[in-house]
Amino acid sequence: MPRYNAPFEIHVHGDVPLRADVTYAQIQEALKPLWTYAGAKSLADGATSAYEEEPGIRFDAKDRMLQVCWTITGDEDFRQALDEMCMALNELTEQGAAIEVSFYDTEFDEEEDGDPEADSRDDFVMLFVGPNPAAIMQVQRDLLVEDVVHLMERHFDGAELGGVVAEIDKLFSDRFDALVNSLEIGRPPRGGGSSGGPGAGGHGGGRRPRHLH
């Protein structure tokens, strides 16, 4: 069901590897916060994106991959649906995975005669899911290394960056050790498995494109 006058166009994107024993019924239940938010009565009914060119929400049974490239209109309360989805999806995953979520401020587009100095409320969040904290941290580490190396290769040869990567590995190793020692996984302020990390926070760098791929 379209949400008329919704302030955001929300795009969810990611590929999540699932365990071999996961059933379609389990996937449908895990994704229920998303398709019910869309006003659908089932995953099949709610899997279609607002844009015809996007594949929406699909499950590749051969590769055991949940593929999400799905846009919906909504409000800030969609973050709660994302939180619930990630918590449920963790139990079905085979490996850690990142899910990109962009909030595109549709009201900002409509305010052509408004204050030219006004900022849009665009936001971009990286969520992480996985079977355990180590798997989630591995994905976070890989994305951070990719971002840092990409940035630094503008000034240094890739062969010179081994020490930088080693320091990143040490940071994540220390974080994981502290997590194990505490025997307590802190709940992130927003999102499911974890939020923040590379690319999180969509303010201050200009508007992001509607679709990141």
C-alpha cells in the first residue's frame, strides 16, 4: 500500500548468504517487518519495488542468496522495521553481510521555492547481519579496509599499505577480544546487526544519488 505524503523514499540494498537449511517460510517470517510495512499480506505480495527496473526482494535458491534491491515510501518509523528484520535475519545467515539503506528526502525535492540554504534530511545507514559477532565484524573490517585502501591509493602504492591494513586488523581484533571478555553484545542505537561503519551517516557531504548501484 503506497504511503501518500510520506517524507522519504527508502531504498534497501544488499545480498545476504543464507544457511542451506533455511526455508522460504523462515525467510518470509524474517522479512515480515518489511512487507507488512509496505501494506502487503505476504512476502510475494510485498517484494515488488516502487521502481519497475529494480528486482525487489528475491531469494536465489541455487546460491542460497537473499537479494534485496527494493524501494518503498515511508517515514522514520521504518527504522524500527529494519531493526526487527535484522534481528530475525541474523539467525538465518550463513555469513556476515552488509545492507545499505538510503533515506531520500522527497519533501526537499518539492520545496523548489524554499530556503536555498536549507539542508535535505537525506540519510544513509549501513546495517550488518550475521550468524555471530565475529562474522559481522569481518564484514565491517573488509568494508573499512576497502574504503581506506581506495582512499590512500590516490597517494601511495598499494604495496605500501600493508601496515595500515595490519593496524585496522588489530583494532578489530581488540574490539572482538573486548566483546568476548565482556560477554555482552551492546545493542546499536539504530539498525539490526550493527549500524554505522563505512559510509554511515548521510549528512554533510551533499545529497547522495537515489540509487547507489
